Amino acid sequence: MIYRDNIVGVFFLVLVSIFVNIESRSISQFLTQKTKGTKWAVLISGSAGWINYRHQADVCHAYQVLKAGGLKEENIIVFMYDDIAYNTKNPRPGVIINNRQGHDVYKGVPKDYVGDDVNAKNFFNVILANRSGVVGGSGKVLKSGPNDHIFIYYADHGGPGVITMPSGELIHADELFNVLKKKHALGTYDRLVIYIEACESGSMFDGILPKGLNIYATTASKPDENSFATYCGDGTPDHPCFGPCSLPEFKGICLGDLYSVAWMEDSDVQDRKTNTLHGQYSRVAKRTAANLTYGSHVMQYGDLMVSFDPLATYMGENFKNHSDDSVDAKSFSTSSSRNVDQRNSELFYLFTKHQKAPEGSDEKYEALVKLNKVKSQRSQVDNNVKHLGELLFGVEKGNEVLNSVRPAGKPLVDNWDCLKSYVKIFEAHCGRLTTYGRRHLRGIANICNAEITNEKMVSMSAQACSS
Ligand SMILES: *[C@@H]1O[C@H](CO)[C@@H](O)[C@H](O)[C@H]1NC(C)=O
Ligand SMILES: *[C@@H]1O[C@H](CO)[C@@H](O)[C@H](O)[C@H]1NC(C)=O
Ligand SMILES: *[C@@H]1O[C@H](CO)[C@@H](O)[C@H](O)[C@H]1NC(C)=O
């Protein structure tokens, strides 16, 4: 009996192994089909300036992830202001790192669009492969075909319904969507994946990106939530790190953004042939929301079907074992590093500068003056908006109307032209909205949603900001 059972057992094992073999062969055939066509990527860092070090660090790292995956340089288009590596403040001239023990991620990154060529017009024309519309830069555009796979990654500050560029106009959610719709109508991709790191990045797609365009998007945060910088702090009592920190010589500069390093460190260590975008989304969401005091909710939009594609379809296979470039992503699921809400990273930098400067020095004094100036500009714009809300909706309801968040599946605003023109009206009377001030775009959107007339917006803005 025992003997016979063994025979049956062996026979069964043989059957199973044949089956597994067939299965894995058909899976690999399926994967080959999926990866037929060219992989393209567009990587955009939307900021400039030393204190925004991390956005260009993120984008350079993304380039290395894709390059290691075998994407060709001619198919990766990089937008970055390029004022970091050789910045006089850089303690490591010519080098950019994206985590504490990180290697140089700047080396080899193509300078397709740098300086003022990093703008919305060029970005849109690059996506639409409109070579004649591109001004400056390398002229590289997304000349993709119907079987191709496209990955777009953006890192910077944002605001409700907007992401920013270091030069020229902001990008509004409706404009990005129109470009994606046009790209779809051109029939020049099979599937397209977008990752966006920015404050309120969910508002770029919520209620806007429909299913059916073969586009899958994930964002660092909900429509009404900040995104977070990470690898900040240096482990001193003033700047404790709960997990890995930045480095002391970086003095208050954060080396990365939480959602961004989460996906890249995941792509660095996972087998991209067997791991899907969906798996990555789950791991990244878990890490980014591990401690919500210092984190956010990662969101997904569009065609969720696309998320069951392997990472390799967009990012290539990781031939090279470069887990030494990365921190072990698993160690983050419970611990949280020193993260700073993106909007507060400027204050964090100035505060650190002040703390670190020698007692009684000019440097210490200047940092304090600057810190106080930034704080007072912030309360000024907060007060202006609050005042405007009170004038329009009454002292009781003003705040509530301006800050109300529409339910999921409804866009920030119904009439994007109204938002754009009311922002202009507000700015004409109250001053230009800064990175910080853009948090109030939701308030202005709600003024449009409440159907306040143009005349009323003009007169109340003038009144709110007259003193
Ligand atoms: C290409 O860009 C130019 C300049 O922005 C524009 O006038 C033209 O309409 C664009 N063409 C297409 C096909 O989008
Ligand atoms: C989040 O981090 C803060 C600071 O370290 C800590 O006080 C708090 O307990 C953490 N919360 C959770 C849920 O881990
Ligand atoms: C990659 O390298 C790390 C450290 O060098 C090693 O522990 C790990 O086993 C390697 N992984 C593979 C798949 O070779």
C-alpha cells in the first residue's frame, strides 16, 4: 500500500510539474506579448531651487531605475531644472543622492529639457510628439506607436487641481486630461501609466480621469491631502529621525519624497517580471500611510485593469542587482522616517539653518529673519482668503464653504475656466499665490462652485485685500 501510494504520489508530482511548466511558459509568452512594443518614459521634476533638492533627486533616481531596466536613453525624456548638482550649496558637488546611503543618481541623466525649457507647453508637446511645438531642449518627443507602453512620472509641489512647473504656467487638471485624451485619440500607445507626487495630487484625476483610455494613474495623496518629503532630519535631539534620516551636511534638506522613494525603492528590489503595478501600489500605499502624522493616502485612478500588468512592461526588468543602491523597502512598513509635509519643507529648512548656525552669527540672525518673513507671508495669504470667504458667505459659513471637500468622484471644480480667471482676479488684488498659497485653490474653486459672479469676485477680492 505504502509503495503504491508513493507511485501515485510521484506520478502526481510529475503531473504537477508538467502543468507548472506549461503554466509558466504561457505566462512568459503572455509577458512577452505584453512587453512587445517600445517602452517610453517621461520624467518631470516641476521645481527649481536648492530647498527643493528632493524633486530632482527623485527624478534622477527614476531615470536610473528605468535605465537599469533596459529602457533606451532615446526613449526616456527628462525634464529637470538642473540647478542642484552644481549648486554652490551642494556639499557633494556634481552629485545628487536620493537617500542617505544612496549612490549618485545624477550621473548619466540626459539633459533633455533643463532651465526654462521645463514648462507646461514643452511637456504637452513632448507627450503629443509635436516636435514643431517644442521650444528649446533636445527636441526628444514621445514618438510612440500603437503597441508602445508609456510611463510618466512627475514630482513637485502641487495644489488642488494643479501641478507646477519651474517656468511658465501651472498645469491644471483639465489641461493634463485634454492632452491625455488627445494622445489616446492619436492611437499612439497601448497602455499608459502615470505616477504623480505632489500635494493634493488626487485632485488631478478624481472625477476627471475616466476608464476606457487605457490609462492607470496613482498619486501620492488624496485630493485634499499634502504629500510628504522624506529623509529629512539628521538624528540630533532637535531633528530626530524615526528611521533613516538625511545627512548632517545637508542641513535641513530632505533627500526624497515619501511616495516617490517608496515606488523607486520597491522597483529597485522587486522582481519586475513577476510583480505587478498593483502589487507596487499596495506596498507603496502601505509605506506611505504607515504613520499618517507624517504620511498620506496613495490613490489610484483610471483603468485599474492596467495595474495587473507586470512592472517590467513599463520599467523594464531589473537585470542588475542594485539593492545596495536602495534601502530595504520592507523595513519601512512599520517605521516612519523623519518626514516633513511638503508645504512645510521650506520652514523646516530655514529652521534647521537657524538652529545650526553659530550662536550670535549674522547667518543665524538672517535665517531667523527669513523664517519670520515666510511665516508672516503665509499668515497674510491665509487671512486674505479667510476674509474673502467671510465677505462672500458670511462670518459663520465662510471657512466652511471655502474648505469643503467634494465627495470622491466629483472634480475639484465644474468650470475650470472660472477657477483660472478667479485665481487671476484674486492675485490682482491680493498678490501672487506662492507654493504655499496655492493650497487655497480649493477655496477659489468652491467660490466658482457656489456660482459667485465675476463682478462680486472682483469687488470682494478688492475689499478683502484693501488693507
Ligand atoms: C504643435 O504645436 C504648435 C505650437 O504650439 C501648435 O500651433 C500646433 O497646433 C501643434 N500641433 C498639434 C498637432 O498639436
Ligand atoms: C507617528 O510618529 C510619531 C512621531 O514619531 C509618533 O509619536 C506616533 O506615535 C506615530 N504614530 C503611529 C500610529 O505610529
Ligand atoms: C542582491 O544583493 C544583495 C546584497 O548584495 C544580496 O543580499 C541579494 O541576495 C542579491 N539578490 C539577488 C537576487 O541576487
